[in-house]
Amino acid sequence: MSHVGIDAAAESFVASIYHGPVRCITAPHPFANTEQGITQFGQWLAEQGAFAANSQIYLENTGVYTELLCYQLHQRGFSLSLLHPKSLAKAFGGEGPKTDAIDSRKIAEYGARYSDKLRLWEPQEEIVEQIRVILSTREQLVQQKTATQNTRSALARKVVQTPPANRALEATLESLQAQIQELEKELRDLIRSHPSLMQGVALLMSAPGVGWLLSAHFLVMTRGFTEVPNSRRMAQYLGISPNAHSSGTSIQRRPRTRRYGPPMVRKLLHLAARSLRTHEERSRHYFNRKTQEGKPKPLVLNNIANKLVKQLCAMLRDGTPYQKGHKGLDPRHLALA
């Protein structure tokens, strides 16, 4: 088996083939990150005896820089895996020389070591990719709108007013708001055009506090509802799962969330948790009880968000809508039955 590592950049990529600690072949030159360059890369692989049937390709996930490579190599029949940059950094550390060639060899070596644990890359259905791009673009526009609102508020407090600047900011805000609303409409229309996606979104929106945006993010994270999510792994991925921090008797800290992951989904879950605290009886009682016990309010809201993720994952797993007052059965009780 040939283990091929690729270090991709915007314009080019470098590749290495790992056959073991004492034999690693690096391509003599970078390849252009274009269809023609990928064809030349395929020819170089063939010269080294690496074909689709006996090769596994690993790429560091650098977003759009690896997208063309993934689609083109997948079409040529190669098996691919995307590696998280933090996993590579943890495995090899940050010390020592760093070049594109060295990085490609590290990627190939990491892939060879963990090939049995890595997930194979598959292209998403076109509509799911379009929904992902709409959500990402909408979030960028929302951030621009927030920054513009902050600037307008700051200028409004100045003693000396500048009408042209104020008018420009007002026009920008109106334009951004119109674009955000148009993207949200396109998102809803796109989902409605696909019956199975609409069915999954409607299922999620039957739960209190869940709207189009949060449902659409779950749609993307589950690859169009084709993958049944595990609630614990989902919470860890989203960065809302409290992690214990203790060692011996001297280090004892409160459990904390890791505070990284998709920020937009965390924001939507936080807003949903606040809505549940206000409007949903069981969550409101839970929030009041825990805060009266002395628990910090952010922690209790995070717990409500965790419960919501668990609930949504169960709804997708079972294909059943939200049921008010439903209580899950503890598996330990089943063992005693």
C-alpha cells in the first residue's frame, strides 16, 4: 500500500509517498493546484507504482485549497482522507525545520500510522454543499453588519457629526440586511425543493427553540441527514461538552467547555437555550433549580444546550418529532428489567 501525503497551498501542492521510516519519496517539484497539475501528479504517482487500487491519499484540511484536489482525485478512483491540522501538530510537535516537502512527508507518515482510524472523504451532495455555502456567506454578512452597526453607534456619539459618513453607513446597513434576508429566503426555498431534506428539517423544527438556521446547520453536519449523529460526539465537536480538569488532590477545577468548534452553531444553540429557559416549562424549572443551587448561569444554559443536542440527535436517529413531556429511559433500568 502506498501512503501519499499532500501539502496543498493556493497555487500549488507538494506530495510524498511514505513506504516506511527509511523510505519516503518526495516529488521532485511542486504541482500546480489546477486540473492540469493534478493530471501531472497522477502521472508521477503511476511512475512510482502508486495507483488508485493500491494507494491511500492524505491531505491536510486547508479548506478551499484542497477542494479541487479532493474532487479530482476522487473522480480518478483514489481513496482520500482529510487530516485536521491540530492532529498533525499534536503528533509531530511544532519544533524542527518546516518546509512544504517536510510537511508532505509528515502527512504521509501520519496517514500510514493511523490509516485504519481515518475516515474516507466523500463528496457531499450538491444541494448540501450549496446550503453550507449559503450559511457561511450569511454569517460573514452578519459579522459585517455587526461591525457596521458598531461604527455607526460610535459615530453617533461624536460631538462633530459627519452626515456623508452617517449616510454611507446607513446605506451599507440597509444593503447588508437586504442581502441577509435574501440568503435566508434562498435557504428556505432550497430546502423546500428537496423533500427528504425538508422532512428532516421539519422534524428538527418540531422541537421548541429550533428554527431554520439551526436545522440547516444540523443538515450540513449530518451530510444531508445521511449520517446518524452521536449526541456526545456532536457536543464535543461543537465545543459545548464540559471537560473535567483534575489531577491528584492539588488540581481541582470546574469542568469547562473547550470553547472552539463551529461558532455559529454554538451561538444558535445558546440562543435556543435562552429561548427554552424563558418559554419551555421543564427547562425553566431546571434553570431556576440549578441557579438556586449556586450553579453559574452560563453553565446551566450550556447544560440546556447539551440536552437540546441530545434531543435533536435522538429525533434524527428515531425519525420521530418532538414529544412534549417525553422522558428517555435510562439504559441501566433496561438491564434490571
